[in-house]
Amino acid sequence: MTLSGTNLEHAKLHNRRVVLETVRLHGKLTRAEIARLTHLTPQTVSNITRELEKAGWLKSHQPLRSGRGQPAIPLSIAPDGACSIGIHVDQGLLTLIVVDLAGHPLERHEITLPSSQPEQILSQVKKLLHKLRHSTEFDWEKLLGIGWVMPGPFDVEGITSEGPTTLHGWEKVNINNELEDEFHLPVWVANDATAAALGERLYGAATQLHSFVYLCINQGLGAGLYLNGQIYDGCSHNSGEIGHIIVQSDGRLCFCGNHGCLERYLSLQAAYEMCGLTGEKATPEGLLALDDEQLNLWLDSAIPATRQAINIIECLFDAQSIVIGGMIPEAILTKLVQRLSPLHRSVRSKLPDELRIRVGKTGRDAAPLGAAALPIMLIERALSQE
Ligand SMILES: [Zn+2]
């Protein structure tokens, strides 16, 4: 898997990211190797790596001895060159992660949320951020920014504005202003499924893929699209809201008013309902406590709906693979994926099922890791401010 740069001057910022990501994927590379892998000219690579070294984001190693000419100097990511914060808000749970430039977690906090009221959640987050200013695990001064992710859709009234799988009351909250004013850090807000796709692309099961769809099984269901080496999040940041595609006409009534939406079969909420988990038992841990017979009450209806959704996704995007993850416990996800075979025929049928469908590797941290990657991915802004 290689990333291609371009030598046009106006694409300089894009090229910085390509160089950084190529080094991240390969560990250690010489300038000549970077040029070969990115199709950039040696001069362009030399200029970019000099800037990245000056910013403290790349570090050089012992020169490699070769027969002729200048010895080649391998470069790698300098993990402690910078860090960033990722925040994931879902029903009942707030996850905050601080990662270094290589994606290693430096701090991780998980807080149970008694309500999804924006004021209460923002106040919890601010309290935690004030505490982190004094952390000895990382240098607050090296923070590039905060990525905040939550379930979509954003600014859409109608199909998904009701029910227990969406967060309410956030339409009028300006998260950027709330945090930027108090902490003087840039903030990026995104859809959690899109961020989770980024998390898997950078650190998980999709590091070698240039096109994939990430199915994010949380309280509700969303999808993140990573196509041709880029995140695609739609014209209003609402791409991948696939929980409400109809997979069974006259199927189960959905909170949106339609019948037979995919989310009524494939989501944690659907699993809780089908397995009879209510109140405090309606949690991912509650599902883990069930035996196979009880779990099958849900899987028997989730499998045909999921197979149909996979057929639609494959025919629509012709992506290399579908990666499945989210807040769903890994042991249960593995059972679900094992039962998906045989998949329906599609444009991807030539591949074995285990390559068409992959289990995510970053587990429930995919979304917060992806959130933390947002400020790092937007490296151009940080460097261009110098
Ligand atoms: Zn629906």
C-alpha cells in the first residue's frame, strides 16, 4: 500500500500529510524510500522532511552505510513531538484519550454519563480538561488540538431525531466555541463513525486498505467511508447514516417512523431489546453475560439484515473491505461475523468472506482514537502557523 503525492506547488500541504503518514505506516524510511513510495521528487521530499524535523515531528537515526555516495539517514515519527486529545460521546458514556504523534495512548478516561444533557456533559469534559493541564503523562503545551466526535446526524430534523439511539439537545450547542474559548486549543467536531474509520485506518485493521467502509455498531448504527485514500463525510458531515436504510419492508417499527430499518436489527439497542435487557442491564457488559441461546434471540434476526446491508454496501462502493467494530464487545462481534458466512453474491464475491468482512482491531477506542487523529491529520494548519 502506497500513498501518492503530487508535485504541484499548491498541493504542498497535502504532501506534508502524505509524507508523515507514509513514514507512520512504514516505521523508518530514508528520504529516497519516501520519494519512491510517494512518487514525490527527491527535492520535494527533502524540503518537507526538513520542515517536519524542524517542527519536531520527525526524527533522524544513525546513517545507513552504503557502497557509494552520501550515507542515507532513516527518519521516523517523533512520538513526543506533539500530542492531541480525542473525545467520544455516546449514550451513557464519555471516553477521552490523549495520544502522542504515533497514536500511543498517554491518558485514557472513561466516564459514565447519567444523562445526555449537553450542559452536564460539557461541564464534565471541562472539569477533566482542567485536571489534565497538570498531568505528568504529557506536555499540555504540545497539544495540537481536540477532536470531538458523537453520533450523527448533525443539523437534520426528521428521520433520526427521536428514539434512544440518538443524542438530543445538541443542535444549538457550539462545541467549538465552548472549548476553544476556555482552553485556547483548536477543536474539530465530527461524526463518530467517520472518526472510527480513521482510527482503524491509522492504528487498526485497515492500515493497508485505501478503500473501505467501517460499520460502527454502537447504541445505534453508523458507517464511516474511507474511499480512495480519503475520508468521505458528505456535504453536511452526514454520510454513512445507514441505520435507517430499510432492509425489511413491513419489518420492525423504527423510532424514525419507518418500518424495517437496519438499526432495528443491527445495533446494541436492537440486541438489548431482542435479548430482553432493560434498565441497568442494557449495556455491552449485559450482553456478555448472556449464554449463546439467549444471544441467538438477537443474532437470528441480525444476521439476515446485516447480510443484506453488506450486499448493498459492496455493490454501492466496490471498496476493498468492510470493517466492523464499535462499542459492541469483541467476543459478540466475533460471533456475529462468524455467522455472516456465506455472504450474498456481490461485486466483491471473488474474495473469500474473511477478506470481505474484517473485525476492527481498535475495539471501543476506534472513535476516540480517530477523534484524536483529527488534529494530527490537520497537520497543515499547525505547520502553516509557524
Ligand atoms: Zn429508522
